[in-house]
Amino acid sequence: MRLAISTIFLFLFSISLASAQTNYKILTPYGDHWSKFQEGLNGEFKLGISGNTDDRGFTFNISQGKQIGMSLDSAGLFQWAPDYNMVDRIEKEKIFQILVEAKSDSGDFVSRTLDIYVKHTNRAPQVNELTPFYIQYNTQNKYQVDGSLVYDEDGDPLVFIPSIEDLPEGMNINSRGEVTWSPSYTQFKDLQEGPRFISFSVEDQPSKKRSEGRIKLMPTKLDLPPAITVLPKVDRIVLKENETINIGFYLSDPNGDEDIDTFDFLANNPEVKKQSLVKNTQNQYEFFWTPDYNFVKDPADSVNFYIDFFVIDKTQKREVKRIVFRVDNAINEEETDQKNFNLYKGTLTRAWELLEQLKEKEEELKKSYNKAKKGKKNRSVINASLGATTGLSSIFAKNKQNLQTTISTVGGTTVLTIGTLEATEVIGKSMKDLIDRLNYVIEKKNEIQTKGDIFARDFALKSSRRENGFNKSIDGFMTAMNLKGLVALELDASWESKKKASDANIKKSFKDYRTSD
């Protein structure tokens, strides 16, 4: 009897512990200004804990989604100066999601997902020292401002604006940075006496930020070869499969851009097609190329090759720019991310279904326990009544030997019969076994709930599911879901939940479950 009471007490105590949940929450500053950051500017905010009235000493950290430069100290002070390349000019604003955790000295734990909004910062165009503009007499000279020397770090379109007071008569600078000039004899002679400079402004669009530059004018009598300017200025490129590269080419000829005859390339890899070179203007080209996932053939890790880009003028003078490429083998991340998400959702779906089945089994065992407990109480009352009757037999049947024997026999048989039933307690089942199975169901349900919450939180972001520990965590979680008492618990192998394993139902059980990043 004492063993049964102790077991019942432990069972009720375990139910109380299982249902206890922390009331702490991570608090952010009031309003939404705290989550607004600007590229290139320092920003910060302070996190707190709700309900933390007894100073439990919570320690904060960023568990997932941390970007370069982010910092969160143990007291909850978040600081970050987003780099200028975090948000491009078209997006204007981008959301960076982080998972923040806080742990107390007493073991309390709370987490929260925060959305950090970063706005694009427009920068003024960059102007470096330009190559000289070589002038020929009696020729319509053309000069294109080098796009690798005058550019916008944000990728904004640029418009060139000349300084009218510096321009010699007859010279024009258009909005694309193309300078044209056919000097007179006097102008050319003046130029031979010493170089001069012309000034211009370059303005990004649509923000209208300006920078200043200048071009040096020098005379030439040589028939110089054409020139190729590569933007960005590279001679070796390393990329992965399914990664797109874009190279800009600006062509110029000191004798005049109309002297340019041909621009093309030769590659020592046949998979690089001529269609990759796109002509925008007579002297500006772009090279777009994306190697597919089959470009690097197994078992090779990479493929090396080169492309010679060449320009030829009408006198057959030429210039060649060789760019060496290395393409590394890459995993199809989109396909892998989808596969990992299916594993993530499938594992939590299995855990949700098992929880639902265990909840039903818990209710069934509780009903059986209450029924057995009620039956035992009734038998105890009957046993006490008949026992009292048997004890009084000598009084009612005094001096009546035959009657006394009859009463003792009937009473004793009744006590013996009810004692047998009491020992059985529930037909075919022991109450101790019933309580053991009920405790096991509750223990296993709590274990799966706890491990499911941890699994849902740790792998909520696709970046965390790419880590090596993901598959190992799945194996560990699935092992925890193996029930040692399947036969004793009498779980139906063909059981199906009455509710659908939808994303909403899974999230109700595991609050950190996410269907997308």
C-alpha cells in the first residue's frame, strides 16, 4: 500500500514538473526604431528579460544568424556597423535575422528571433587619376573615361558633367564620359608647348551625389595600338559552379575610337560560348557567363582554363588581355537545402505524431488507473463489512453451535474471495504495472517534447542545417523516439492521428519550428 501511494505521489509530481514553463521573455526596446540600421553607421540597442525580479543573472548570446561585425555582450547590449555591401541599391533595405538566447545562473533559458533591418547608404562616385587623352591634329579625337578608374561603389548609373570654363573651344563631353575634340592648328600647337587639364563632375543617379575629376591633354604623333580596359581590373578569376560572372570591357584607340575594327575572344575550353560576349556600344562590351553544375566532371575538384580577349584596329594593330579562370566543383545548395528541410520537417512530424499517440495512451492509462482505484476502494469496504460480520458470529450464535459454524464458513469464504480479487486489483493487470506504464509514457512524452523543442530551435535556419552536426542530431533524436515498451504499452503500429500533421499543428507543439528562413 505504501509503495502504491509513493508511486502515485511521484506520478503527480512528475506531471507538475512537466507542465511547468518559464514565464521569462526577451524584451526589446519600445517601438521599432531599435531594429533600424544604416550601412556604414554604428547602431546599438539593449535587450532585457521580462519578469526578472529576483536578479537571476541572465547571460545573452547570438546562437544563429550572426553577421560579420555583430556583437552582443553578456548583458544584452547589441552593437553593429553594417558594411556598405550588405544591401544593394535596388533592394534599398534588407532583413537580417538572428536567434538570440539568454540563460540564467539558475538554469532558466529563453530565446527569441530578431529581425534587423539594414538600409542602403549611397556613396559618392570614386574618381582616380585618369590616363592622358592623346590628341592628334586634323583628327576627330575620342576619349572614353576609364570605367575602372571612375566608378560608383554602389553600382549606381553615372552621368558626367563638364566644367564649361575649362573646355577648349570645340571640345564636348557627353553624359557617358566620352570626350570628343578636333583641335585647330593653333590649339594643337599650344598643346605641344605643354599639356593642359580639363575638369568634370561625375554624378550618381538618382541620388545626385557628385565627385570631381580631371583629364590631362597631351599631343601625339604615333599610330598607337588600341587599348582594352577590364572592369573589374582582374587577370585571374575563381568561381564556383552556378555562379555568374560579369566582366566589362572598354575599348579605346589613341587614333580615334572609329579606328577599332574587331573585339572578340578565344577560349581553350569549348564550353565557353561566343554568346557570352555582349556588345553594348562600339567601344563597350560585357562578358556574362555561368558554369552549370555539370561543368566540373567527377572526380575532378576544379577546372582551369583561360580566355584571350583581343581588340584589332583597322591597321591590324592589336592588344590582348588574358584572363585565367578556375571553376570549383559546387554542391547544388538549393537542392541540398530543400532536402535538409524535408529531413527537418519529417523528423519533427514523427515527433509530433508520437506525442499525439502518447497523449492518447496517457489518457487511456489514467482512466484505467482511476477505474482500478475506485474498484479497490469498494472491495475494501465490503471486506471490512464481512469481516465485522464474521467477528460477531459468536455473539449472534451463542449456544447455537450449528449456526455459528455456518456464519463463520460463509463470512470466511467471502473474505477469502474478496482478498483474492484485491490481490488481482484489475482483471489480468497489476496496478503497479499500470502505474509503471503510465509513468513511462509521461517520462517519454516529456523527453520527446524537450528534445523536439531543442531540435526545432537549433535547426530553424537553413544555414544551421548545412552544418555537419545536423544529421547526427537527427539520429540522436530518432533514437530517443524508439520506445522500449511498445508491446507492454500496447501501441497500435497502424495508429493514425485524428489531426493532420500540418505546419500549424507542428508549430503548436514545437514553437521554434520554421517553414522558411
